[in-house]
Amino acid sequence: MDTLDYSGRRCFLKTVGAVGAAVALPNSVDAAPDEIGLHARALKKGMFFGCSVSVPVLRADPRFRAAVLKDCGIVVPENELKWSRVQPAPDRSALNFTFADYIYKFVQQNGLQLRGHTLVWSSGVPAWAQRQMGDMKSATAAAGFLQMHVADVVRAWRGRVVHWDVVNEPVAEDAKSSIWLDKLGEAYIDMAFQVARENDPGALLVLNQNLVEMDDSYQGSLRKKLLLLLERLLKRGVPVDAVGIEAHLSGDLKVAVKEYTSLLREIERMGLKVIVTELDVWDGRMSGSVAERDKAAAQVVKDLLDISFSFKNCLGALAWTLTDLYSWYHETPKKWRQDGEINRPGLLDSNYSRKAMWNAVASAFDAAPVR
Ligand code: G3I
């Protein structure tokens, strides 16, 4: 694992580029596109804007690097700090931050900030760790195993990241799909946050949650579960500082304006911060022309961000893809469009031109109250 070349990814690059080139840009969501980047707009309000980055893309695409520097003040490794990447083998001497270090160097060279993503998640756990956890008979051994991983990574990165996504997506459809919950019950969350705090007291500790934004009964049930979980954690004195609202939005649904607003109100009442951590729009079921779809997707983003940014405890936002060129949706066949057209989840098109969604983010920052 000494090489920085991990392949097999982003195979849509060429196709997407070709499609993007043929698409006329809509001029729909209101903010006048000018030269001020998104992070510069966010800064005026005491906030930040950034995006996810990955080593293969940073290495291969100078236009991507330039786009990041134009619009972002903070970045987050898309996969490079996940367990499977930092410890591919059981021996602790196998801890390997080569990929993440590449991103850290980019951050340092360009005066950016860095988020850490993610310490404990049901996904991204290497097979060897799943096996070891599965074989563990005592809760004490399982707890020690989890705590050691969190301590190893947080200690090694202390002072490098401003936030840690300590626990990712703890509220889920099938609770049993998490080996952590299975072996340790909810206490795994307490342990992860406590060990993270002990090993990097300066980092903002985030509980990062998906699927709590849209007007949909399943997401409604997750909103309720999330609030109940937060209440229990705070009552137990677990050092959670902030909630990450992932915001993988669905373009065919509406933002649950009333319910999402009251979710954020409750989070504010609990004294926690909020960060929009993984903004993008899935357009797999959207109909209409490209221009119509882009406009509707931008509206969903605007609706979500206007609510989020109206709360002064919301610190900023990051996109999970800055450009349509690279996205996890391209790697996930069940997320593809039935008509064979390429997903357009990003703020910039595949030629790095601003889409209506970029304007939506810009105007949401422009409308946000100063922190
Ligand atoms: O790098 C290997 C490559 O060597 C191998 O040939 C190939 C074969 O499938 O896999 C490659 O790794 C993939 C990696 O993405 C890089 O492309 C993994 O299989 C794949 O599981 C991984 O998917 C990531 C996913 O999280 C799971 O970790 C996506 O890129 C990433 O965008 C996605 O991000 C998550 C956030 O972390 C949490 N919130 C939801 C979000 C979207 O699912």
C-alpha cells in the first residue's frame, strides 16, 4: 500500500465529460454569477464552504484542484481516512496514512482546512476487522478494539483536522447491520466520542447523519430517532459538539420544511452546532430536460440551505461533489438514471462551469445572517 495509485474508480470520466460539453447552462437560480467564490461568500457571514476530495482525482485533474481552490476553504477526504484505507491489515504497524497524507499536503500547501471523515461507521470497515469483531465473545474485548482504532487515528492526526466525523450514520434503517451496535449496543457511540475527545481535545466532534432532510415518511422516522439519540447522549455527558447533516438530497422529493426546521431548532436548543457535510442532489428519478432538472435540483438545495443557514449555530457546508464529473452516484448502478443519461449531482458541470446549483449555494450564503 505504498503506492498512491488505487484504481478501478471514476470510469465515467470521459463519458461524463462528453455529455457535459453538449449541455447548455441554465441561467435560472437568481444570484448573479460573478467571480466571488463560495468560501469567500461564506466567510463574510463567519461561515465556511468546502467539498470532498480524493487522491486519484486530485492527482489526475488540475482543473479539479483549481476549482477547489476557487470555491473552497475546507476539504474532507472522501475515503482516505476510513478504516479500510488507514488499516488494511490487522497488525497495528499496518496503519498507513499515505493517501490521507497526500490530501493533508494539498491542504497545507494551499492554506485550506481539513475535516476528518470518518472514525466509526458500519461501512468502510475492513474484512479483517469485521471478522475479529464478529469473533469477539466479550464486550470488553470489543470495546477495547474499537477504542484502540479511534485512539490510533485521532492521535496520529491531532492538530491536523478541525472536525472529526466521529460516528457516521448511527441512526439507520436496519440497526443490526452495524457490527458496533450489535456487539456493544449504543455505548459504542459514547466510547468513540470519549476516546476522540481525550486524544484531540481541540477538534470539533461531529455525529454525522444521513437522510433527515426530505419530506418522506422514512426520513421523518430518522429525524425522530436522531433527536432521541442526541438527547440520550447528552444526558449521559457524551462529548458531542455538532451534528453533521449529510444532505444527499433527492431531486424528486421536497425538503420537509416544517420538520427539518424543527429538527434544527431542537438541535440548537441542545446547544449543538450544525454542519451541512455532504451536499449533493440525486437526480436518478427526476424527469424533464437537463435545464429543468438542474433548476429543480437547485431549488431543493436552496430550500435546504436557506433553512440551515438561518440558524446561527450552522457553521458552514461542504459538497460531496463539486463537479458532476466525479460522484459516488457514478459508481453506484442502482443510482443511475433509467434513460441512460449521466447523473448531475454537483454544483459545477463536467466542464467546470457553474450550474444553477452553484447559484443556489451562493445566494443561500448571501442571504445568511452574520455569525
Ligand atoms: O479503491 C478501490 C479500488 O481499488 C477497487 O478496484 C474498487 C472495486 O470496487 O473499489 C475501490 O474502492 C471503492 C471506493 O469507493 C473508491 O472508489 C469502494 O469499493 C467503495 O465502497 C467506495 O465507496 C465510497 C462509499 O462512501 C463507501 O465508503 C464512496 O466513494 C464515497 O463517496 C461514499 O461516501 C459516503 C460517505 O462516506 C458517508 N455518507 C454517504 C456517502 C455516500 O455513500
